[in-house]
Amino acid sequence: MQNNFYFQDILSQPAALQQALALFDPTPLTTLARRVQAGEFDRLVLTGMGASFYAAYPAWLELVQAGFPAVWVDTAELRHHALPLITPRTLVWAFSQSGRSAEIVALLEHLQTNPAGAFLAVTNDPHSPLGLAAEPALLIHARPEQTVSTRTYLNSLAIAHLAVQVLKGGQVAPARQALEQTALAMQIYLDQWEQHLALIRTVVARPVQLVVLGRGISLASAFSGALIQQEAAKYPALGMQAAEFRHGPVEIAGPGLTAIVLAGPPETVSLNYRLHQELLQREVNSLWLDALDGRGADLQMDADTPGLPAPSVPLAGLPLAEMLPLQLLSVHLAAARSIEPGAFRFIGKITLTE
């Protein structure tokens, strides 16, 4: 395990996050933030593909909650079916760790002849097509992975959160401090990875079916958590919004199903916990994953509630901390199938074909 690239990438995430936080400079966003706050844009379109797309979700949600007209749409749909969203009064915010995936390049070609009002990016490569086209390009400062996205995904979440504070006229320092606390909590968790992995082997075993359910900013973790089971462990997994799960998919509930229910932010934690309890009653192996520090005493939880421990972090760090148990789960599922964790079979690190 210690020689596996994917596993080493998982362990490296706290240090990578601390580096990104230290290097984040809000200055390039100052002019754009003034324009956003002045109402110069009819809409803000956040876009990406795969894990980068999911990393944009908490930023989109925070912008909407602050009253901005933001849209979250994947780049393929945007490029082929939703181009009317992009006008001279649109801010396009693109997420791509490589900055050169097929859909991003196609979008850049469109913007050359049909420019948006402003173009912002989160990327890991300043010399990529995206890094060169965006003004500004916010760098995530993560050493590139050889396999499934780990530190690039978490750093994208973090840099996007800091950028949102600038765009909406908030304070960067408290947000950076909360994410620094998150990095420390993640390090403590990963220092005990053997203990956590052993627990995952016990409580998860080898499920027949697997779903990851979340709401709010934790929905990014539900989507990304399911994605990495597919990528890293070649294991079919479904990531869903917890309320949507009730609208049909709940029919798969039964002894063959393992559900990971993300407690998520305070607004909907009681709804998620009720779903978790109902799944247990239907003989689902439902596991409660709660990473939020200071949850409070309002949630009446059974002492023996089955769960997956996660680092306890401030709200800003929730979608980062939730990923660690899900990443270790993918390591476990790969080992259970005698598969090298994180090794690609059909794709490369960068998707160059649409």
C-alpha cells in the first residue's frame, strides 16, 4: 500500500492544502469582485467536468445564497446545449485542474469569437489553454497526481471557497483560517489511516450495491465520493442528492445495499439522519458520515449509530474532510477486488476526447 501512487496522493493532501492556502493571493480578483458586486453581470456561470465540476458546486451554492444569479452547468452541456447562457454580460468561471480537457478547449474556442463579459478559472497549470485564457486564473498549487484526483480536487474546493469570499465582498482571513484548521484535522486523521481503513473493512465489507447521499455543500462529496469508487476501485456506485433518493431509487433499499449518508450542513442534517434511520429499518447497511465540528445537541442520535468517522472541521472545510473516508473506502474496495487502487484501465489523467 505504501508504494501505491494513489494512496500516497491521499496522504499528501493536508500538506498540499496548506501550501495552496499560503499561496492564495486575492489581489488579482479585486477588479472582478467590484464588477460582480456592482451588478455588471446578468449571471455567473460555473462550469467544469468530472471532479472539477463537482468542486464548483459549493462555490455555486454559496454565491446563490449570497444573492448572486449563478448557474452550475457542466461544460459539455454548456458548449452544446446551453450557449445562450453566455453573453457579454456573463461571468464564466471554469474549473479544470489540467486546463486542457476536451470540453474546456472547445469552450475556449467558442469564447474566442463569442467572448463573455469576464472569464475566471481555477486550474493547476498556468500554461494550459485555460490558464492562458482566463483573466485571472486562480492556481491550486498542487503537485499533479498520476492517478485519480485527490489533492487537486480538495485544493480546487479550497481556492474556490476563498475566491467566493472576495467576489461577494467578504473577509478572506476567517475563511483561510477555517481551512487551515481543516488541513490540521485532516493530517491527524490520516496519521491514523491504518485504524480508519480497518474500520472501513469491518463496517463496509464488500457491498453488492453502494450509494452516497448528501445535501447542500456535501452534495459535492456525494458526487465525487461515488466517482472515485468507480475510478479508483472500478466499483459501481451512485452519488445522489438525499431527497432525490426518495423519489424512486429508495426502491433498491434492502439487505444488499450499503448507503453512506453524509450528515452535511446544519440546515438539513435532521432530514438526512431520518433517512439514515429509515434505511437501517429496511435492512440497509447505512453508515452515517459526519465531519462538521460543533454540530450541537439538537440532533438526537443513537449512541450505537453505525458510521464512518471523519475529521471534525469547521463548515468551510466540510466538503474536504468528508472525502477522506470516501477515499479510503475506494482503497478498501479496490483491495477487496484485487485491483491496484487508482490505476487507470481505459482513460488517462486528462480526458482529451469528448
